[in-house]
Amino acid sequence: MMLLTIFSGLIVFLMAFGLYQRSRPILAIKPLTELLFSTSWHPLRGEFGFFPFIMGTLWVTGVALAIAVPLCLLTAIYLSQYAHRRVREWTNPLIDLLAGIPSVVYGMWGILIIVPLIKNHIAPFFGIFSTGYSVIAGSIVLAIMIFPIIIHVAVEVFRSVPYEVSEASLALGATKWQTVKHVVIRKAMPGVIAAIVLGLSRAFGETMAVLMVAGNVAKVPSSVFDPAYPLPALIANNYGEMLSVPLYDSALLLASLVLLLVVLFFNIISRVILIRVERSIQ
Amino acid sequence: MSRRNIEENVFKGLMVVSTLIILSTLVLILATVTVKGLPALNLAMITQTPKGGYYLGKEGGVLNAIVGSLYLAGGATLLAISISLVVVLYLNVYAKKDSHLAAFTRFSFDVLWGIPSIVYGAFGFTIMIFFGLRTSLLAGIIAVSLLILPIMSRAMDEVIRMVPEELFDASYALGATRLETAFKVIARQALPGILTAVLVAFGRGIGDAASVIFTAGFTDSIPYSLFRPAATLPLAIFFQLGTPIPEVQDRAYASALILTVIILIISVVSRILTKKFTKHIVK
């Protein structure tokens, strides 16, 4: 039993090691900086520049967070501080359900609803032509996908703020919102950051939904209506041809390794913050 | 009205609006899936495999994906149960309260939980190459079981931690060994929670596409052995949505509806389980 426990604790390292082993052939030939910062992506010529994909990921993730964070924090404050218990009993299962919907279904919904909406209404409104398959489409779908995780963690964090602290503020004549703004949010800040970082890392690695709506053009996007080609989409899209082009598989597994390390980094930070928050309450 | 009261009401309004926005996206998604999927759904859709190639053929249904998904998620769930039950019982019965190993394992599960499924797929692919496997049901099962292992383990761990200390003491006092206590007392006490964890993990496994795209592949036929490629519902949606042929796209819509209904059933059943069984266990 102990061996199995140790083994399961070591899976992370095993994954990093396995992917590293497979990406060594390309690391042996090309310097890492060139791989990460070159914009030239021509696998047939042996040029593997990840920069457009890294920028695609950053664009999509950034815009998704900009949409999701305000909505989620307002909702989390509402559910934890204002809402009646009965409202919470209704909303919790629904938000859980949102978390359970598979990402391909989100992707399909994005193609059917969001992409036409952007093509026919939003982009023309700004006087821009867009096919609809764009950074903004990917971001909207992603934002919806990370709603549940941010809300879930943020509600927990807000509720963990001791009630006496808010009571003291209310007793001094502050309104409920003033109490939330000056006392609850300040107290819960580290936990809120952790919630956002967890959402961020989810968005960073999400593959199928983004792959389906973001357009997949290997160019650094310059506006939200441009198509983007995020890193996870690149990996998923090229599994077919990667074994027939030399070094291609190695490059894609290096991309997975990069993804793994970045997400690992974000996750460890947010988990450490959450553990601290938990301890400070007890 | 004073300024601060206006501010209070403005923000309260904003909060209600954002809650409604978030809930309405759920309604919108479910409505879209139903409106598109329901007309496409018929008996042939769920009893036949696609004819003339899943990408171009207009006839047939998605039986290959339904069966493939059930095999794959079922196999992965079984594999994950056998690992996580042992690990979780070890963490709670054998390991000491302040054990470094326990803390490390829990932390690593939390971290694993956040790793994107495409990375599990890529890792599954490296395992496949290492063992000389081709895209197959087995490779898919391995990748998906790694994906759901942390979800299942953390959920089980939370439940078993709730089991009162006295129950352990009572069992030891009756002369039971730790192993007997773990499997006969604690596992039984936590059974509803364990079942819920299993269902949630199954739901996650059946809905994931990125981890199986490399490993399980896609095929028109129903897999008859672990070493054959297997079709899955999420990939049936993904691939068949990409064609210009409306009949083929219908198969994607139907798959999406079937998948969503499976997820809905899982979520309802696990809620009922939690409610029903928590009544009867020792508190």
C-alpha cells in the first residue's frame, strides 16, 4: 500500500521525466531560446518556433481572465455574503453542472453560438471583418469554462473570513458593501488570488474547446478579432502527422513539457497560498 | 438616498446581474445542445455504427462512440478505483496524522488535478511508445485513468477524513487489524462518498477528449479487444462537426446530446446518493 502511495505521489515527476526524455532529440539540436522565441514555424524545414503559439495562449488566457474575474468575484461575493441559503442551494448544483460539461460540448456551443455572433454582430459593430474564429471567441468560451473553479474557490475563501470581523465593521455603521469592500475582500485577498491563479492555469491548458473556436493560424495575434493558435491546440491538432516529419513529435512533446511546467508552477503557488489561508483560520 | 446607499445598491445589482449571466450561460448551452441534438436523435443513431466512414458517410449512427466511451471510461474508472482506494485508505488508516508522505501525496494530487488533459494525452503517448503499443483502447484507458486518479483520490480522501475517530478506536478495540478496519469498517462507512467520487471521476473520464486523441484513436467499428483503437463520444463530436455534410454533423449533435445527458444523469445520481446515504451512516 505504501509503495502504491509513493508511486502515485511521484506521477508528476514521472510525467515530467517521460516528456523530457522524448523532447531531448530537439533540445540537443536547437537552443531552447530559439525554440521559445522564434516565430518561424515550418516543421518540414525543421524550424520549430513556438513564439506564435505562446503568444496565442497568453492572448486567449488573458482576455478570458479579464471577462471571468469580475463576473466571478461579484458572483462569489453575492453567494457568500448576500444570498439566502435557499438561493445557494439552487445555484451550487447548477455551477457544479457547468463544471461537469465536457470541453468539446463547450467547443460545439462556441461554434454554433459565439462564432456567428462575433462574425455577424460584434466584429461589424467595431467595423472589423472577422471570420468569428478568433481570440475573443476562444476567450468567451474559456471564461465560461473557468467560472465554476474560480467561483467555487472564491466562495470558500470569502466564507472563511470570520463573521466577527464583518460584524465589527457593520456595528460601526458601515453598509454591507462597505464591509465587503474594506474588510472581507482585504482579508480574503490571498485566497482570491489563489482562486484566480487556479482559473488561469485551467485556461492555460484547456485544449479542445479553444482548438475548435480560436481559428488556429500560426501567427502572433494583434487584436482580439484575429485568430490565435494556442499551444495546447497545436499539440492536439498535429498528432496525426507528427510521426511522419522528423523531430515533429519531439517538438510537440517539448510543447507539452512546457505546458506541464508552467501549469505546475501556477498550481503549486496557488495551492501553497490556499494551505496558508486554511492554516491561518484554524 | 446617501451616496453610500447608492453604492450599496449599484454593487448589489451588479452582483445579481453577474450571477444571472453565469447561470444563463448554462441554460443557453443546455438549450443549444438539446435544440440541435434532439432532431438528430433516432433509433438508428444509437443502434448503428457509421456507414461509409465516419467523416463522409451519411448513413448510420454513433454506436461505435457510445460503446467505445463506456468501455474506455469504465476501464479507466476500474483501474483508478483499484489504485486510489488503496492509496486513500493507506493515507487515512496507516499513515500518521503529521506524516510527510501523506502531506506530500495530498499536495501532489492537488497539483495533478490542475494539469491539462492534453498533457496526460502526451504522456500517455510517451508510455505507448515506450511499450511499443499502437493507438488502442488500452492506451486510452491508461491515459484517462491517470487523468481521473487525482480527482477520485481527493474526493475519496475528503469523505474518509470525515469518518469519526471513535469508529477506528471501536474497531481496534474489537481486535480488528488495520487492514480489516480499513476495508471492512472505514470503506463501508464511507461507501456513499466513495461511490460519488467514482461517479464524478467517471463523468470526467467520459467527457474528456484531449487525453484520448493521441492514445485511443478513432474508428468506425466497436472495439473487440484492448489492443484495438476505440471511438469516443467527445471525439465523435469533434471530428464529425468538422465536415461540410449536414448528415454527418447531425451525428455530432446527437453525440453531444447523449454525452450531456450522461453527465446530467451522473450529477443527479451522485447528488441523490450523497443525500440518501448520509442518513444511514454512523455520525
